[in-house]
Amino acid sequence: MKVTVVGGGSTYTPELVDGFARMRDILPIDELVLVDPDPERLRLVSGFARRMWAHAGHPGTITATDDVVRGVSDADVVLLQLRVGGQAARHGDETFPHEVGCIGQETTGPGGFAKALRTVPVVLDIADTVRRHAKPDAWIIDFTNPVGIVTRALLEAGHRAVGLCNVAIGFQRRFAKLLDVAPGAVSLGHVGLNHLTWERSITVTRDGVQEDVLPSLLATRVDELADEVGSPRALLELQAAVPSYYLHYFYAHDEVLAEQLVAPTRAEAVQDVERRLLAQYADESVVEKPAELALRGGAFYSEAAVDLMASLITDRGDAQVVNLRNDGALPFLPDDHVIEVPATIRTSGVEALPIAPLSAEMEGLVAHVAAYERLALDAAVLGGVDRVRRAMLAHPLVGQWDKAVRLTDLLIARNAQHLAWAR
């Protein structure tokens, strides 16, 4: 089995490599190919990856290349984890919206829109290469943000693709620890769009008996849960749900913006972590992933990726949270929109499990953001100032014409080198 990671020079690639080593019984990889245009990062990360596998006794080979065609040729699975423009572009995403009083974030709001515009054309080019050179039934797994928009771009172009985010598995692991049960005993009523989701149930299976423990957690641990996701306890009690951390950008926009204006950006923090990680990867004596890797982000990413790949390849038919076509699962959205919900995973494809109706305020926000996402993908594929303005105006965190016009100008000025139509 051949697995290719495009963006393999990322500092969190060793998280994947570690997961592949630990879970090789369920996902036996013969060849892992890391593809990246940065020769130095690729050299350091691939060298460390080989030492990790050798130390773990993994029999597979790890190769590295900057040639996408060579990397994806005859691959069974291609995993995309790109960051077009690197941390410098991310820093821009996290700062330019501040000039008009909007939050700066790499996947949400105007910054997330900028990332989508930079990323979608690159991903579609890579996906076309996969279609021509990988195995005919190869899967593309997208971990590249904004996952919902990028996954819809892939599906609309006819690719065999599914989107993956680590928010759900992060919640599952945290709830399992809180409840002192194995992670596999916990299943979530996870619903919404990528980075716009709620946990509406937490079902624990003990001795064959299933119980939704969310009501009891909200009654006894609500302050702890609220602190973790950055939302007030009254909101969790009102919705009878646990919102993802990303929802505090909507529910507490002004408070978050005030904090951002006086704090370093996440990009700056990640750049510092990456410098330290690359120094460790260069150390020939380091053969296991550093503890500091946890600071990089992407917690439990490797477990989620391995589980998804294993089910897609071996037809396990289990349920996992993924990004996939709506196809009626949320009846208020178009069938071709991409949602993030539990789905049955088979080699033939993924299918959403039944979803109970959303509350009115959840449905309204999801529909609003979905409308923006559709316009954002239109702008990313077709380009043009007016398309960017239209999508910017549609975003619930913008919603004002003067702001939309100014944000569009700032976005294009910061990202013109990455936008073919704006050069």
C-alpha cells in the first residue's frame, strides 16, 4: 500500500508518521511518500521520519520528493495538508481583518476566506495530477483548511475525496478522559459545517448499554466545558449542546477581537515552535516524536487519519466524523454542500448517518455560513473582485458593505502573489 502526503515537509508530519507506526496492524503501509516544495524542510522531516520508523520497527519505506507526479504515481491514498504561503500568509490572515474591526483567524472570517482563495486552485491542480497518475480508485483525504470549502471544491470537480478535521476526535478523546472510558466507547452527535459544529449528544457504551451522558455533564461539569470551548455556561445550557471552540469567534466576536489586538498571532507562536521542532528533527539522536510537537496543533490528527484510511481501504463500515456531501442530511442546505457529521465509511464511499433537526438558531447560523462558503468557492475558482466582495459581504462576521469593500482591498493587496487573476 502506498500513501502520499502532499505537504509532507510540515512540522506536524511526524505526528502522522508516529500514528502510522503505532497502528500499522490496521493500516499496513509499504511506502510512504512525502511531497513538499521546500527542500530543507523536506530533508529534515523525511530524515526524522525514517529514523522514527526504524526505531519502531516499521518495515515500510519513506521517500521524499518535490515532484507531485512522482509522489502520487500509483498511490492508494493521497493526503493533502497544504499551507499556501506558509506562516507568513497565515500571519496576514490573522491581522489584516483587524484594520476594519473584524477578527483575524486562519479558517474563520475574512482570514479564512483569504486562505480559501489561495488554496483551492492549488489543491485542484494537485487533484488533477492525482486523477491522472494515482491508482484509479485512489482516495484523496483533505486535511487542508478551510476543509469544508476545499472538500467541496474537490467533490464538485469529480474527485474521490473526503474531508478530515481533528475537532471531533479531539472532543471524543477529551470526553473519554473526563468519563474514564476508552475513546472507542464514546460516540458524538457532532453536527454542522467544518469549524462550525456542536456536540448535541455524547453517547457512552458500557457493557453493551448505550447512554447519552451530555445532560448529566451539563448538569455537573458545565463550567469546565464552557471554559474549554470559550463560551459562557448559559449558552451551553440554552442550546443543550457543547459548541466547538471556533464558535466563540461568532458568539463572542468583540471580546475575541479585543484580545487579538493586544496578543501575538498564532502564526508567530507556531513559527517559534517550528524553529525548535526543526532543530530537534535535525538531531540524529532523536528517534521519537518530541513532546513539544503537541504545541504545534493537530492533536489526534494521526489517529483520525489512520482510522479513516483503514476504513476506506478495508471497507470496515464503521462510523466516523468526516466532511462529505450533504445529500439531504441537513434538508435546509443544498445537496452538494459539504457538511461535517458522523458518517458510515466504506470503500465505495461515505454516507451521513441520520441527523435530528437543528434548533432554529443553529440552523440559521449554519445556513448563513453555508451561503458564504458557496460564494467563497465561486470566488476561489473563478476569481474577480466582485465575487470576492459578494462573498465577503455574505459572511456573518462582516455583513456591512463598507467593511466588505475595505476587506476585499486588503485581502487582494496581501495575497495578490497567490491569486493568478489579481496579478
